[in-house]
Amino acid sequence: MSTDPNSVEEVAAGLRGVGYLPGDSTALVSFLAAKLGKPVLVEGPAGVGKTELAKALAKYLGRELVRLQCYEGLDEAKALYEWNYRKQLLRIQTESGDTGWDAVQDDIFGEQFLLARPLLTAIASPEPVVLLIDEIDKTDQEFEAMLLELLSDFQITIPELGRVEARTHPVVLLTSNNSRELTEALKRRCLYLWLDYPDPEHELEIVRMHSPELPETVARKLVEVVQLVRELDLKKPPSIAESIDWARALLLLGATQIDQTVFRETMSVIVKHRTDLDTVAERVGVRLEPAQAA
């Protein structure tokens, strides 16, 4: 059963209900996307919850999530559609010898020979979906240009079949880690949302939601340490998901405090580069209390 929200507050409560704690701007833009039907470009550092927002919206709205994971070299055949050449060849081979090419051509370029990829799947779905175009900044400007028709008119043109219009209106989210500047043409077609690392109180609330059994003092210390680590010049600052993973690890280990020993043994949960481990140990680890003797 799909949900049709009537207010920003309703969206905020709905996202919280599925385990995603939105800020005010996130709830507002999500509401506008659902009501206005405009795509949303969500930018921000890696690991701040951009992809999770799309997943949470799909759960809250009661829609299927259709995801296109972008990468360098992504083309139409992997994003839109491609023809099932083996099936077409078999169809040609079953034709009688006196069948003309025009007749065969009309026959093999039908929907039954089409392999739908994520973009066409979202457009052709009889039920409304949430379409996630993840890490759009990893593609090139040519790929962005190919998306413009879909983002403007929610339709795709297939030369052999003509125009395929959306049966229902998808909610579309495009995420970007801001590794390159996106084109103005793409931005014009989208609402915009910038997500950054949360402030300490917001992150504490997120940690509490996912690890409610973790002692309050440990949860607060965890958030304090993660915030300190993010201030360092690291190859990869810890994401929100890694804060949650660390909380779960500490809970599993029965930690009652985060001292130097606990931090040294578990910091690989939030720090994933060898040089970063040394930096964090030297700059943050030494600021923690030493382990108390048993």
C-alpha cells in the first residue's frame, strides 16, 4: 500500500518510523519530491546517508526501490535498455526462407525482445517506484545529457519502438559525492539537497536509534570521538554507517567506556586506511583515558 504524504511533518515522522532521522531540509525536500514529482539531486561527502535516504523513502512510501549504480564508462545499454540479440537471432532463424527482411525487422524489434535496465524499468513500472541514480558524478557529461529527457518528461525514446512514457510517476533521487561539477542542465531539472555530517546531538540520536542498549556514557563518548576523528585530514573520514557499526561492536564486546585500549582495539571499525590509523592513534587516541587496571 503506497503512502501519499500531506505535510512535511508527516514525511519526517514517516522517515523516522523506518529508521532514518532526517533534518528539517531533508524532510522538506523529500515532501516536495513526492508532491511535485521533481527529481532531487542529493550532494555531500561519502557516508552521510544519501543512499540511505532513497532506501528510507521507498520503505516509507511503500514503493519498490529501483537502483542504478553509476560508474565510469556506464552507457545506455546498462542504464536504459538493450536488445536481446540471442533471442532475436533465434527468431530470425525460425522464419521461413521466403520471409522478407522488412517483415522480420518489424517482428524482432518488439517489447518481448527488449531487456529493460534500471531506468526503463522505473519508467515502465505499472506501480510507482523510487528511482535511485547513485553516484551520478562518476559518469561523464554525455551520460548526464542522456538523462535529461527522463528527468524532464519522465519518458524514454527507443528508436525502434518510439516514445515510452512513464505509466506512473517515480520519485527520483540522484546522489553525488561532489567529486566533479555536474552540468547546469541537469541541476535545473532537480530540487537540491546538501547533506553533511550531522552535528553531535543529531548523530547521538542516530546511534541511540540503532543501538539503544549501548550505555549513554559510551554513546556520547563514541560521538565525541567520531567528531574529533572527522576534524583530522584523513583519506576517508568515518561515515554515519561506521559510527553505527562501531556502536554495535562496542555493545557486542560489552564495553562500558571508551578508553585508550578499547579505542586501539576497535578503531579499525571507523578508520579504513593504514596511514589514517596512525594519524588517528596519535592525534585522538592519546587524548582518551588510559585503561584502568583490573
